[in-house]
Amino acid sequence: MSNKVEQFLTATEEQTIVDAIIKAEQLTSGEIRVHIEANCNGNIDARIIEIFETLQMHQTAERNGVIIYVAVLDKAFAIYGDDGINRKVDLEFWNSTKDIMQNHFKSGEFTKGITQGIIKAGEELSRFFPCLDSDTDELPNTISKG
Ligand code: CA
Ligand code: CA
């Protein structure tokens, strides 16, 4: 793994992001994950779907997993949500979430950008996929790295 990936976030920043995932998932049955790697090999849209599947994120009961993906060296990021979400939200949902993140990323505030993206996604998801008493944590609330 590239040092750039290792150094992208401090341990404290990683914990801030994990806390945001935990908090967001208290509002929704949706599952949010963050993946960080060096390069997306030129096609971020294809790569994010590949990672989504590698992380088994399409295995949620309601098909409501969301991944926030960052390619550190490419200075690129993307968000991808599973079919269950895209049947209910319009494209504007993803664009507005991306815009919030982009504004922070531009100023080098990566942790803030990612956590704001998580919070926004969680709020939006909670409208369509509220958290039920029977909720389980279907996907780990950790940051994965490639
Ligand atoms: Ca859950
Ligand atoms: Ca989770």
C-alpha cells in the first residue's frame, strides 16, 4: 500500500470518520463505508463499483449500502449507492452530497469533507430507510484501504 494512503488521514481523523459512520447508521438501516486507495486507474466510476462488490457491499438486505471512495494520488473521489437507494432517491441526492464534500476537499479539509458526506448521506437515507429496532450492523464501520 502506498505511503500516501497510509498518511492521508491520522489515527484521530480516522476515528472521527468512524464515529460519523456509527452516528449516521443510528438513523438509518443503510450501511455506509469509506474506501481509500492511491489510484483509481483512470476510471473512477468503474473502480468504485469494483470496490463496492469486493467489499461485499451489495449483500445488504435492503440493498442500501453507500460507499465514499477516495483515490489519494488522483485527487479524486466518488460516492456510489446500491440499487435499493437509487430506486428511491434522484440523482440530485448524490450531486448535492458530492458538492458538500468537494467544497471541503478543495480547501484540503479531507476529514471534514468525508464526515460531512457521511452525515448528509445518513440523513438522506434515514428518510427512505429508517433505522428499525431490529437493525443490525451489516457492514463494518471501518475505513478500508487498497
Ligand atoms: Ca444497519
Ligand atoms: Ca455499518
